[in-house]
Amino acid sequence: MPETTQEIIERVGLIPVLRAKSVAQGRAVVDAMMAGGVTVVEVTMTVPGAIDLLRELKKEYGSKLLLGSGTVTTAEQCQATIDAGAEFVVSPSLHPEVIATTKTNKKISCPGALTPTEAITAWNAGADYVKIFPCSAMGGASYLKSLLAPFPHLKLIPTGGVTHHNAASFLEAGARAVGVGSDLVNLAAIDESRPEVIIEAARAYLKVIADARK
């Protein structure tokens, strides 16, 4: 039986957040991350041509790459990204209509929250995961652990300020996966024709995650 989207997210333990400046740049970043062994990516709606990029990646990699969409704040955006190939949908904040559209399409929903009230409200609205953002601004792993104390059933994905130096601490605090930005999604490396920087970073992250789970 093939893995479910949730099983892949939690096995990989890592969701790179792609905020590229163009489809070509985004494609190059994903190619490098795939070469480094990372098989999940969140393409944000801030990428010019984000829908086109999702379609390209779906056509190129198929089931080898788990595609998600990010910075999704409307039901219309949500549906468009799912039609283009997104299997999970991430928002920086809570939008019940986005959760509803995601669930109608039988995809995975990950709205954003920060406070205890926001986190439990998102969960009760039907979220499969809750993105805690910006987690590092609130104390990082210790804040995540504090949130899980009264709500141990929540499935949390911290994002914002996660690096390969602190990723293990988030997992040890109870994160199901971590959302990672520029520490892995290094646009400058692509602009400088140094994809090996991203390949090495991807491998480093996967090792940190594997070691944290031993």
C-alpha cells in the first residue's frame, strides 16, 4: 500500500518552504533539493507563476515528489493549487474556507497559528497539522513543548527560524516535521550556479532528522 501524504511528511520530517523569484529559479532549487534526497516541497503563492511551477514539478517528478502549496489564504487559491498538483495546503494564518476546500478535495490541511487559542481553534476547524509560525520568535522548541503540554494531541509543524542547528530540538519537543526556509532553500546558491550548496544542506538536514529520531 502506498504511503499517505501524512506518512510521507512525518517520515521525511522536513518541509522546505520555497519562495523563489521565478519559475526557473524555483525549479532549479527543487532539482537541487531532490538531488540531496529531500522529496517534499511547499511552493508558496508568493512565487510568480506558482501554479505553473506546481504543474511543472508534478509533470516532472510525479509521485517521487510530495508537492504542497503555501501562503494560501483563499478558497480559490486553494482549489487552483490542488488542481495543479498540491497534496497538502499550508497557510500562514487561519482561514476556515481554505481548510474546508482542502478537506473537500481529500488533501492535507496545515493552517498557521501562534497562540494556544489559535492552535486549538485551527485544529477544531479541521486542520490535519497546525503550522506554528513564527515559532522562533516565541522561544523556539521550548515554546512548542509548552503548547503541547495542554494539547498533546495536536500535530504541530514549527516554521520560522528553523535551521539545521536547531531542527533536532524541535523534533525532540514534539514536532511532527519542521518547515525550513532560506537555510535550505538558498536562492543565492542557484543564482551563483552553486546547486551543490543546496544538495549538501539537504543531506545535512536529513542526517540531523535521522539522528534526532534514533
